[in-house]
Amino acid sequence: MGDNAAASDPPSGTDSPAQRATPRMTPKSSAANNKRVVRILMLHGFTQSGPLFRAKTRALEKLLAKALAPAGLVPALLYPTAPNRLSPRDVPGYQPPPLGPSTGAVAGEEGDGGDGDEGEMDAWAWFRRDDASGRYRFLEEGMVRVAEAVRDGSGGIDGVIGFSQGGCMAAMLASAMEEGRAVGAPEHERWVSAVRAANGGRPLKFAVIYSGFYAVPEDLAWLYKPPIRTPTLHFLGSLDTVVDESRSQGLVERCQDPVVLTHPGGHYVPISKEWAMPLAGFIKKCVESAGDGTKL
């Protein structure tokens, strides 16, 4: 499991209206001229959306801003939504909501009034695994959407945080943007050029991966050979039953000098202070080691 695994919910969280991208910056302080913006791309999991991911990580966002403030760093988080809309039949374990009281249609459905199986949902994917070939369909569309979000980041991005399928995307993005990495398959040259150009040719300073996994298709093996040099922090759930441990560990092994933390939970992003502090420390170290940034 993993490639098309549904993102499960953390212990709490609320939905918010769907939209394509939700940029958010923490408020400036009176000493804004001494602060640096750290722009971070936030990539949601399979079946989620940018606004939903933001709603579920809002507490983490606030803790991160507070923890980075003494270092003069201001996180600006960008939450794009993947381009591939899913239907109910694409979502493992989907249960339709109750019928509406007056029309007989599925509550909240925006479909064509059929049997509900093809009703539109606010559920999205960065790519889809083809069951016959094992290849990732629509990966280019997903990466082009990422490139658009990076370009809209007012100066590019410094790093990426991804969850589940978004974690797989985060690792692939960090690798593809590394200097000197050759594209090992011609069919991927277009999206690689797009993401590199969107960030002005600059590699990422860090990648943080929650419940992620490596991409199995052979046409993507070049992303891990040689191992990913971009500093990576991996959060794994000891009770995660959605992504196979071998796939998450496989991604860790394909990174150079990875940092790995295991929380005592399942398939979600831990948002408590206990897990926000190591995240803040990792970002601070990576940004300060790079020695640059955007001043407010």
C-alpha cells in the first residue's frame, strides 16, 4: 500500500472550503527588518486538498512560527491542491453520506444526479498508480501544479513538507531540484525543467516527510540514484497501517544522512509541541546552514 493510499485523519481536525492554493504567512513583528521569510511548500496526502491539509496542520503552523521566532525566521506556508480529482470509487473504504431529505440526492453531491458513484468530491491526488503497469499516471500534471505553486511563492521556496503521497512527492521534488542530478528518463524532462525554473534553479534547503514512501516505478529510479542529498527529516508512525513500513524505510534508505523520528501513532501528522520542536530545530539548522533567505 502507499501509492494511492487514502490519507487518514489525525485525532482532531476540521475541514475548510476547497480552493486551489492557500498561502499563509505568520504576522510580522515590530522587528521585521531583522527577520527572514522561510517559504515552505505543504503537500497534502491522497484524497485530501490544500485547504483541508492546512486545517489539519494549523496548530503545527502556529507552534512552528513561535519556535522559529527567536531565530528571526518567519515561516510562510503554501498549500496547493493536487490537480487530479478523485471520485468515490477511487477512495478506499468510502462510505456515501446519507441521502438529502428533499431531493433524494447524496448530501453535498455535485454530480449529475446518477447513482452517486461518480459524484464530485473534494478529494485530490498528485498522481495515480496504474495497476497494470505499476507506473504513475498524471505525475507530470501533479508536478506542473507544484511548479505553479512554487512560482506563486513570491521568490520561490526554501523547503517542502509532505504527508503520505505528498511525502513521496516532496522527496521526488527535492531530488529533482538538486544541482547536477541527471534526468534518467526523457518522459520526465519537461516537469523537471518546470520545477527547476520555478525556483530559479535553486535546490531546496530541506524536505520533511510524514508517513512517506519511495516511488517504485523503474522510470523514477534516477531520483534515488545517487541517494537524495537534500537534508531530509522523516516522521514515521509506529502504528501506521496505511503505508507499508518497508516503503517508508525504503525512502529513508534512499536519502543521504536522513534524520528519522518515530511517533507512537498512526497515519497522520503529529501536531503537538513534542513533535513540532524537532521540526522547528531541523528547519532552523538547514536554513542557517544555507546562509541565505528573504528578509522582511
